[in-house]
Amino acid sequence: MIAVSTGNHGQSVAYAARLFGVVARIVVPEGANPGKVAAMRGMGADVIFHGASFDEARQHCEELAEQQGYRYIHSGDEPLLIAGVATEVLQMFEDQPEIEVVIVPVGGGSGAAGACIVAQAIDPAIRVIAVQSAASPAAYKSWRRRQCATAPDRTVAEGLATGTAFALPQAILWELLRDFVLVRDEEILQAIIWMIECAHTLTEGAGASALAGAYQLRDSLVGKKIGVICSGGNIALPQLQSALLGPTGVSSIGAGQD
């Protein structure tokens, strides 16, 4: 089978392939997170580098799938994937049944779509709020317009980096998602620091974006019980250094908390 990924989806596919004795090929952009690449290779996947962006890698992946007859596991337009990632939200409600708001990062939107399905099934009053980087807002623009759109893809958070919306997650989000916010990459980097300092948790940019969204919406969330999806701890060392030092090169630990 074959998939395209900036790293986390590829690790999932590589892990599953190893469990079932299947050959996995993962197409990644040039400059992909080296830690994620090493993890995919460590689980036996054949990693193929192509293109400067996720969308260039995706086009190459789809060409290979068609030419070679591989089973293509799409990172968004795949019902079984959405069902799988939805289980993390189900587990959240099993542990904390009083949650009123779920905040979830969005790249392609499979995680947010799964969260919406679970929330709707448990209690339609539960609000699901999606968060995407303002530097890569394709999914946000698509949700606002109610049609799939493309947008510049410049975020430093590779887990949010896609310039094209995916049809299946968007169809679910159009029907069930309550709100969608954009955060700046600087806010995501600050959220990485807060996760380290306050929760002693190392997270990558995509994983910290939900916290950045929660902070942006903090006034409207007062008194609510909130679930924040922290989807990935595979941060590259240069990005961690950038978050720790900030744009001035001075440590931002302990700065800017409210």
C-alpha cells in the first residue's frame, strides 16, 4: 500500500503495515521532519521523497498508486481512517463525560471530522471547534465557503500543512462543525512552550495548535469543561529551538502567560 504524509499519517500506515505483514510506501516532501522519517523507516516503510510541499508529494503518490496498482490510503478522503481517528475522542468522553467543548487541530480534517461524528452521537450540544494555521488556511476557507478550496501553504507546523481541502472531511465538517478559528504560527510556537512549561508535555506544532485556539477563545470558554486534542509529539529539534528562543533569540519560557 501507499500513502502520502508529512509524518504522522505515514507512521500510522507504517505501523499497521508492519502488524499485518504488508509492504508500505510513504511519499513525503523534501525536507520532511527527520524524526518522523526515521520512525517510518524504523517500522519498515519505504520512504519516497518528492516535491517541496505536501501537495506535490501527494500528486506523486497518487500517480504511483495508479501506475502500480497500490492501495492508496488517503490522509483525509478515507472513511476507515476517519473512523479510526475518531476513537481518540470517544476515549476522551469515556474518561471525561462532562466535556462540553472539544478543540481539535486541522490539516486535512480527518481528526476534526471524527470528533464531530463522536460528539454528535454522544450529545449534539457538544461543541467541536477546529483550529488551523493562518499560514495554511485551505480547510478553514473551504469550511467558510462550503466548497473545497486551495490556499497558500506556508505554516511551520507540518502536521497542518496542506494547500488543498479534502472532500470527505469537509462534507462532515460542513454539516457538524460548530466553529473554526485560525491561529498564527507565532501563537502555535508559544503554545508549544506552554505545553512544556505547564503540562510537562512535548508536542509538535500541530499538536499545540488546539491549545493556541483555546487561548484565543478563552473569554468565551470561561466556565466550560474543555477537551483539547494534542495530536503529536514529533517536533523537530530546529522547530523546538525556534519555539524556545522566539524571534529575538531570547528564551520565552515563563513569558506571556495569562
